[in-house]
Amino acid sequence: MNLALKDIRHNLSRFSLTALGIGMLLMVVMGMGGIYQGLIQEATLLVDNIGADLWIVQHGTRGPFAEISRIPRNIEDRLQALSGIAGARSFVTFAVQREYNNNPLRMQVQGLSWPEDKGQWLPVVAGRNLGAAHFEMIADQILGLQLGDEVPLGKNHYKVVGITKGMTSMSGDGLAFFSLLDALEIQYDYSGEAIRLERQARQSRLTRQDIGWTQPSLVERAGLPSSKLPALPNPYVSAVLVRLAPGASIESVVAKLSGWADVTAFTRREQDELLLRGVVDRARRQLGLFKALLIVISAIIMALILYTLTLEKIHDIAMLKLIGARNTVILALILEQALLLGFLGFVFAFYAGKWVFPMFPRKVVINNDDLLSLAAIVLLISVLSAGLGIWKAMKVEPNEVLS
């Protein structure tokens, strides 16, 4: 006869509610660990998937995700002429927030160097990759856009031709992918009045100089669009992504680039470390500390619950001792209930989490390693928590049955 199961059947409702409460607590622990892993995955998502061996950024900066990086697009041509490099493509990233269908729409814009990069590496679950150099976009499903939607950005409308899944930025915003030229058009969009005032200011500055008096045609040219003025640079990009040739040594290429005074080169691993040890470091450590704190709280609560359950069975334990039951029987009674509470709580947390976590606004990633670690922690907590009840049970005297 199993005394633990017999006692549970006798107090089934109370035991079930206790297991449910422990399960809810373990679900919070599991969710905190999932948010921690989700934060890491979101931070390194693009770096790990975009297929670049080197990230070329503005000299002295730490890349387009850690801070503002601006480099001229002609860096791409210089890199392609370097031995050991199979290809180079420009990359732009920035956040925008607009109104769409009377709702706020916040996205992280990614500029792809079309036609070399059409987004073929993206996890497109509906639609297709970019098929034209202009007026097309691929959006993540978290943005709530549908295939065929036309989103107004700047002076143009961009048609959604593809939907991705799980592509979010480190801030939790959905990613939207455009051709590089379209992304630059969105980033450097100005109102017509601002453009007119800037052209007038250029002309005004020129008329105040001698060259403006001697060459009036220059004043007229100063009113042209910036793209037609050779003295003004083209829009800058955030980074240039480099793909190494087969067999090329990444150390030798980085050594060559270290002599360039206007850029800094980072490997994929270094870019990951910059993100994890810089951009998301505080949030990552805070989530880790919260997870550890919740585990300690869970251990304390389980210990108190088992101690309370033991106190309620003082009379029964004294009766068992009076009739000559061995201590191992009493130990098994308490330990089996503790293990069963931990097991049922873990199972409830797992299945409830699978239903609840997808509703969270941020990505929650539950991997097998975390599940195994949490299962081992729950087992340890159950055994240690049972120790408090066992300690109380061992102090019970048989004559207490008469009290």
C-alpha cells in the first residue's frame, strides 16, 4: 500500500490546488528563462543569419546595432578590389514609427543591397523575396501587415510582397526589408518645404562669395537636387558586409583593413560579443538575476508547503510510529509527495507555457537545455524541500497520538 497516494486521494482537491500553484510559479521561472534566451536570439538574429564574414563600420564605432555608423557607399567598391574578398554589399538599418490604418506601426528598416541580396536568406513563410529594386518590402508577421498591403513611407508607397516569421530586432520591433536605395530614400526623406529652404540656403551662401558674383551659373546649379551636385556626397550607409573567398584567411583580411583609417572591421563573433556584452548586457543580466531569484523563492515556497502538509499529518505520523512503522515508510510518504508535487508542477508549467508564451509581445524561447536544467532544479528543490518536512516528522513522538 502506497501511503503517499492514499493521502493524496484523501486530500485530492487541496493537493491539486497546491500543485497548480507550484506549476504557476514554475511557469514564471520558465518564462523568465525563455525571455532571457529570446533577448539573446533577437540581439544576434541578423548577425547570425545574414551570411557576412566581416562587418565593416565607421572607424571608432562598434557597429550599426550598438551605435550610429555612417560610411560612404564607395567603401563597397574598395573592398571588392581587395584580395581574399569574394563579395561586399552595403547595409542600412534604422527604426521608423508611422501611422497605418489609424494604428501605430513601428518597424526596424533593413536595407538590402539589391540585386545581390534579394532577401533569399530570410525565412519567408508567405509571398516571395524582393523582385524589383523599388517599391517592394518584406515584413515580419509581428507587424500585422498582409500580402498586398501598400505602406506609405516618405513620398512613396511600398507593397508587401513577402512575410517572414521570427524576424525581430533587439527592441522587439518587427523587421521590414527594403532594397538599399528604397531604405536610403526612407531614411533621408525630407518635406518639400525643407528641400526648398535648403536649396535657397545654398544659393544664398554662394551669392555672398566672390565666385558667386563672377560665375552666376553656379548659383543656378546650387539650386539643383543634392544628387546632381558632385561636391555633395551621396547618402551614407550603416555598414558594408563582406563575404570572404573560399580558403581566404580572415586574419589576413582584417590585418589589411586595419590599415584603413576610415573604417573598422569586426568578425561575426566579435559583432555577437559587442551586442551581448554591450547593447543587451544590462537587460540580460537583470533577467538572469530575476530568474535566479524566482528559483530561490520557488524553493522556499515548496519547503513551506511541504512543512505545512507535514504539520497536518502529525497525528497520522504519530499513529504510524505507535503501531511500529519504520522511519523509511514515513520518509517515503513525505519524499514521494514532494517529488509528485514537483513533477506535476513542472508538467503544468510546460504545457501552460506552450499556450501562454506565444501571446507575449516579446519572443520567448524555450530550448531543451533550459528545460533539462529546470527539471534538474525542480528535482533538487523537491528533495531539499522534503527535508524540512522529514526533519519535523522525525521529531514526532508516538505518544502525541493521544494529544
